[in-house]
Amino acid sequence: MLRSKMPSVFALALLGATVAARPAHALVDVCNTATGNYNNSAAAVQPAVNGSTCFTAQSNPILVIDKTRSPGNGAPGTNVTFDIRVTYPKLVPPAVPVTDPGVCGDDSTATSVVITDPVSVADFTYVPGSLLLSTDNGTSFVAKSDAADADELSYSLITNILTGNLGTLTEGTGGAGCTPGAARIIRFQVTKN
Ligand SMILES: [Ca+2]
């Protein structure tokens, strides 16, 4: 089965109010020290005393979208399956569960994760009722309705935009162990016009 990467610009991950990924991605200790200076009764300067504490700062989460299509090409009428794979922490493409060592050690949580994917109606026609969602890294998929209702996914035949409300994503077990979390995969089908 031919599976090729699509430009990631076709899918957007909105992380709350933050859109762009941030470069910082590790736990950072921010230390603060208080110093006391004083004299004795003869006005001789005494050694200073210090008290310190460190706050462990969590960085902002970095999600990654890897979008693929299958097949990679075909004549008009070809049925095409798209996968939008959302991972946290970052997994090295093309879909192997190997965590990018550059983004380990992040214990933060991504909240209000919303995925949008506008389908180019000049090229493709959405196949109604084809929405599927996996929350276990693709082991299983559950059908979701096209309607904007209580489930996570919807597809508007008016705007031709797929929307996925994925809620909160956590970084697997977190910490330096960098155990990958379960990738979410949104799957849908279109027909080439
Ligand atoms: Ca729905």
C-alpha cells in the first residue's frame, strides 16, 4: 500500500490560545535566592546568609501532526483515505513509535486540542459517514458522526471543514523516560473528482 506524506499545512492543531509550536520543551529549574546582610553590635559586618528555593517550570506542550494519504495517486473516481495523526510527545515519522529525543522530558499537558482540516472541494468530494477516530495509536477505530454533536468529530458539508475536538492530551508517562503517549488518529475518506 502506497502511503505518502501530505503537506502538514492542510491540518492545523490549535492548542488553546496557542497556535505556533514553541522551541522550549524541557523541565527547567528556576531558582531564587534571598540574602541577608547585617552587622554585630560593634558595627562589624557579619557574613551574609542566604536562603534558596527552586521552582520546576513546565514548558509548553508541542504536538505534531503527520498527515498521510492512501493511495498516493489515482485517476478521477479514486477513493482516498486520509489519516491525521496527532502525537504528543513528538513521534518520529513515518508513524513508528520512536520518540524524538529532542522533545523528551516535557511534563506539560495540551488542553482544548482542536484539529481542523479543510478539504479542497475542487479536487475531492468527502465521503459522508466516513469519520473514524482512534485514541490508541491506531489499534482500533470508532466511527463518529458527521454532525457537530457530542462526539469528537464532525464534517460540515457547508464549509467542507473537518473538525476534531480532541480535548486534553497528556505526554504518556511524562518525565525523562519519554514514554510515548497514545496517538490520536482521525481517518476519513474522499473521492477524487
Ligand atoms: Ca459528530
